Amino acid sequence: MTSQAADRPEPSGVTRRSKITPEREQEFYDAVLEQLRECGYDSVTMEGIAASTRCSKSTLYRQWKTKPQFVAAALRSHRRTRCIDTGSLADDLREAARAAGELSGRDTKLLQALAHAAPQDPELQRALREALVEPEIAALKEIIRRGVERGEVPADHPALEYIPAQMFGVLRIRPVLEGEYADPDYLVRFVEAAVLPALGLT
């Protein structure tokens, strides 16, 4: 078989059992995410990922078929869950801010890289939300739920519904306004200056 034939995508309808180990699969995903952050979506290619991971393009095409499917799978592999429970709503929000700040550079780069491509591809858009948006919203809602149950803030407090927008908003807008990512110190200070006072907390 020639190298050209080896690198050609599989014909439609042809399926093979994957022999990629979970560890090798994660190497591919990490390479995709790194190229997304550094070069942007348009610059990510199957050829580039194959070269950086030392595999053939045909391996990637057999497993993921298209670049959008590959990127979507890589994003889903990046999904994480957080469990923050200090026993205090104010401290939980501080810890959530600190944790978000630790990853703000990496996550914001991904969002920026996919800003133009995701709206054009529903699967990519879903994967982006599943990886970077929904887990954070779910974690904040759980923090708020516990705070309400403990009686720290009324369930009908008008500021509660805006907490995710506040946290996500400052994460994404600071690079635009100030040319810097929202690091842990910045986000904790934001929570203490804007979020907690809005909730009547200190």
C-alpha cells in the first residue's frame, strides 16, 4: 500500500474496530486542544495532528471521520466536574472563582478559537457547551442551592439568577477590555466586590 493510500479517508460505510488505547486516544485529544489554543480552529488539520502524534492520517479518519467530529470528541474529553463545599455560600463562591481563574487562560483560548466555527456546526457547539459551559453552570447552581437550603440567601433573591452570567462574563470579557486573563486573584476580588454584596453577603 502506498503512503497516499494509507492516508486516504476510509470510504463511507466502511467501519473498523478501534485499536486505539484510552491513553493514546487522550494523546490525540490533547494534541487537538493544544493546536486549537495556539493556532485557532482553521489551522487545525488531520495532517497536523497526525504529524504531532506520529500516526497516520488514516488512523484518525477511521476513528473520527471529520475534523469537526474530532474536535468535538476532544472537547468532550476535556469535560470536568467540580465539587466545592466549604459549608458557606460566600466561601464556595470564592473557591469557584479561584478554580475558574486557574483555568481561565486555557478555557478562554478554546472559546476564542471556536468562536467562529462553533455556530456553523451544531455538534461542535454542543460539545463546546458540554465541555466548558454546562459543568460550570451546574457547579454554580449546586453551590447556590446549598446556600439557599442553609438559609444564607432567600430562594427568590433577584441576584441569584445572574451569578453564572457574572462569573462567565468577567472571565470572557477581561481579555478584551484589559488584554489579560481573569486569574484567580482577579476573580476572587471580583466576587468579593460585586457578587457577594449583590447577595447581601460578606
